[in-house]
Amino acid sequence: MAVKQTAGRDALGAFAPKFAQLNDDVLFGEVWSREDQLSLRDRSLVTVVALMAQGLVDSSFQYHLTTAKQNGITRREIAEILTHAAFYAGWPKAWAAFRMAKEVWAEDDASDAKAQHQREMVFPIGAPNDGFSQYFVGQSYLQPLSTSQVGVYNVTFEPGCRNNWHIHHAKQGGGQILICVAGRGWYQAWGQEAQALKPGDVVNIPAGVKHWHGAAADSWFSHLAVEVPGEGCSNEWLEAVSDEAYGKLG
């Protein structure tokens, strides 16, 4: 199906008629309409990434984000697309692109708590954390952000979800840093009072410290888990945080 576009003629028809004709008839009427070569969805994906890479997050970028949504790209997919492109196009450009993308996808699933939580942060929630489910009470999600140089993962907890007590071991260095990005949660080191967490909080966890972290009972929660480089690093998973102990938290 041919893509019909009149924006060129509407805006520049009298001033630059040839440019307007090329925009409406060639770019959209011919190139965008070649669905036998590339789908509209894929063309939207390419266009969004190309504009973001140039830092062109203006009204035309908003138009192409809206078109991408209409062409079937979901909120979760655009978050993943922009996160991936950020490593190649530049982090500041991704921030600017995410601000506009959040507006375009803002109305979807407004009543869905998970969708609402996703809208509160730039990092995607990711896939169910099935590989570590035996070490969690409740459902968690995992999205790797960097797996080279320093491991960085976005970990998301559904309300009431928390991981077991555990220890990051290392012969030298090691440990973990938590950077809270959305929702409300808890962190507790063995023998200490639990610490309430909110976006912007940072928790430094040295190697050898027994601890747990997770969501508040009534809130989704996400933090970036940063693996501190070290020698002989390993994780020791221990007992679960009991419902009784967790229930005493405010």
C-alpha cells in the first residue's frame, strides 16, 4: 500500500515546490511504500535510529516515533531499540530521544502497574529472571545493559518480591553497587536495620557482606546492579527472607 504524504506541500509547496514534491512523492510515495523490500515497521525502526544518531529530536522525530507506534513498535521495543542505539549513537542523544518516546507511548496501558513502572525509567524492565528464580521470593525481571568491562544489569522486582540473603565473595575487590532508578524498595545488611530505597539512592555493598534487597510490599522497584571488578568473584546464595521478617517492614 502506497504511503500518502502531504506535509511537504502543506509546509513548503509555495516556497520550495520541488523539495515538497520529492518529500511527498519520492521519499514517502516511493521509498516508504516499498513494503516488498522492507516493512513499514522496519523502516520506522531504521528512521528513528538514524534521526536519534544525528541528535534530531525535534518535531520530525516525534512524527516518526508516532509513526513507529502506528506501525507496530511497542513501548517495550522502542525502549530496547533506543537503549541499544545509545551505545553507538551517544548516551545524551538517547536521553533526549527517551523523553520524547515516553510522551508518545504514555497513554498505553495507563492502568497497568508494570507499564506505569516502565514509564518511570529509561531502562527496559527486561525478561522474567527465570535463571535466578530459585533465589527470589516473587517475580523479578532482568535486563543486561553492559556485559563487558563492568557488568551492569537492570533488576526489577514486582511488589513484595525480594532476593534471598546472599554474599558476594572475592579474594580482592569485588562486591556490588545498587543504583535505584524507579519505585520503592529495601536493602538490608546482616545485623543492621533495613534501609528504604527510592530513585537516586546508591548502595555500596562490599564483598563479604551478607545482605538482601527487593521491592516494597506495595510498589514495583528497579535498580541497576553494578558488578565491582575483583579477583576470584563468586556469589553465595543463602536462606530466603521470611514473610514474617519482611512483613515487619513499613
